[in-house]
Amino acid sequence: MLQVVKTYLKFLLKSTNQHGVHSPFVFELVTKCFYDKKKYTEYNLLKNHRKKLLENKQSIEITDFGAGSKIFKSNLRAINKMAENSGISPKRSRLLFRLVKYFKPSNILELGTHLGLSTVALHLGHADASVVTVEGCENTLNVAKHEFEASFGKGVTFINSDFDTYLKNTDFSYLKENKNHWNLVYFDGNHSKEATERYVEHLLPTVTNQTLWVFDDIHWTKEMEETWENIKKRPEVTVTIDTFQWGIVFFRKEQVKEHFTIRV
Ligand SMILES: C[S@@+](CC[C@H](N)C(=O)[O-])C[C@H]1O[C@@H](n2cnc3c(N)ncnc32)[C@H](O)[C@@H]1O
């Protein structure tokens, strides 16, 4: 915990807002998306979906895919407690919605559905996108799928699989428009260095010039910080933005390699 506080203080010292950002691409992103203060009607849908989960007192047996753990423990957990303690915060879900709305990615992949709070943000940001979300715990995924479909109908493909199995065994040539390419990947599960670097290897062949990747919890552990530094060094990666909770990665060849640290 102390480590995270120290890291956050370092982040605050280093970080900036739009001032001092000379890249027009990043300046526009910060001013028109990160700091967009409009009250989108979809924010109410995000809020209501969370409320429904927070009111659900049923319990489910979960399979714990803990970061770095090879032993999955079974646990009975109340859905409302799961919604309270894990998953994207209300503020981040609005930002995720705005990111999708801003870039309009046609094929979106989420690694780590949990109860689907972030999945809803990904869907609402661009309803025409095809969203695929992958979750290892079947019972958790079933709740996410049931609740999503009750509120929004179809639009998201829910996949019960370990991330590695899904990434190794899936032929991405079915993806619409940009065949074989994910335009946005949200990495939100199994925050270990080894696993994250494996996912990166698997997914690098699926990027285009327009792809963005969002990594959650880049400063949560020393390991994840190292992973983030390694991602930044990749030759395919050009612009990156560290928002403390998230690391956002772009592959735009027209940009010079540059790393930004921005408060959101
Ligand atoms: C932090 S939660 C995701 C939160 C969700 N994206 C949200 O914001 O509401 C991470 C999820 O990833 C799943 N997970 C972790 N490691 C996994 C793995 N190796 N394969 C499949 N699922 C995994 C966990 O079961 C957990 O539900």
C-alpha cells in the first residue's frame, strides 16, 4: 500500500494536464475526451446498471483467477459485495465510455469481464462496435451476461475462457471491417508481468495504426510497473499515456515515440 502511495506522489509530481502537451493528437484527446464535461445520457445507464448489481444479494460460487496464482480457490460471494469491491469505478467507467465514443473502435476486446461494469461502458460508447469480453469464472460471467442482456439486449459476445486459451485458439479473421484486428483492447485481469507480456505478444499481430490498448493497474505492483516500462519500449508502440490507473498505448506510425503522464 505504501508503495502505491509513493508511486502516486511521484505520478502527481510528473503529471500534467493539456498544458505543455505539444502533440496535437494528444492535446485533442485530453481536451475533447479526457476533460469532456458533458453530461451524457448514457451516464445514467452506467449508473443504473451498477445500482442493479449493488442491489443483487444473491451469492455465487466463484473461481478465483488471482494474479500469479495457479491454484484457483472456490468461494461463495454475494454479487452486491463483488460489485462494491471489484470492477471499474464510476468515474473510470465514464472515461472508458468517452474513450470509445471518441475513437469509435469497430472491434473491441476486453480481457476480464467480472460483472460487466466496464463491458457496459465499452458497449455504450459505440453501440455499432462488436465487443468481445473474456472471463475465466463461469458463474461471474453468467451474471454479467444475464444482467447485460436484460438491460441492453445483444451487442456483446461473452466468452468463458482463460485468457491464454482464448488468445491462442481463436482465429481473429472473423472480425468485421478490420479482419484480424482489434481496434481497442482493454486489459483488465491477471495483472502479472509474465501473463501481461504473453497477452501483448499474442495481440501485437492484431494491431492497426488506429488501435489503442488500455492497461489497468499499471502502477499496482513493481512487476506491473516493469511491465508498463517494457510495453513503452516496444518498437511498435509510439505514443503512450500514463493516467496512473491506466496506461494507454497507441501504434500510430505518424507520431514520434513520446510518453505522456496526464492527470484525469
Ligand atoms: C478486475 S476484474 C475485471 C473488472 C471488469 N473489467 C470491470 O471493470 O468491471 C478481473 C477479472 O478477470 C478475471 N481473470 C483474471 N485472470 C484471468 C485469466 N487468466 N483468464 C480469465 N479470466 C481471468 C477474474 O476472474 C476477474 O473477474
